[in-house]
Amino acid sequence: MLSLDDKAEPPGFTAQPGSPAWEEAWAALIAEFGDPVCLDAITGESWQYHGTFEGADGWNHIFRHRVLPSTRQRTYRKYPATAPVS
């Protein structure tokens, strides 16, 4: 049985505000929704950037909204990201 310690985190990073990766991530979200916040008036929830990770399909920016106003549901979005330069 796996414990939490046995799970390997995928390679990733947190883009810093104002960085090219940050701008790329939020531009993708804005292109889909037109609004980088999508504030839910009842709960006050908005989009949250969860980081940029490498997976089987390459690098992706990950976002979550706990209560997206248009669906009233928890929603995740994954957008292609430029691979970091080592």
C-alpha cells in the first residue's frame, strides 16, 4: 500500500507574478473565460493558479475554481505551458 510519502510529485514549479510563465498561464485562462477572476458572488471564490507541472502530455499550467459561477461546480483547467529552461 502506498503512503503519501511514496507518491512522487511531478516535476514542476510555481510561476512568479510578472514572469513570462505567469503571463502565459493567465493569458490562456483569459482566452477561454475572458475574465481572470470569475468571482462567485455567493462564495467569493475565484480562479486559483496551482502551478506548472510536467506530465505525460508535456508541461501544463493548472488552475482550479471551487465554484465556477456558470456551472456552480468545482472546475479545473489545464493549459499547455512552455517548458522551463534549465
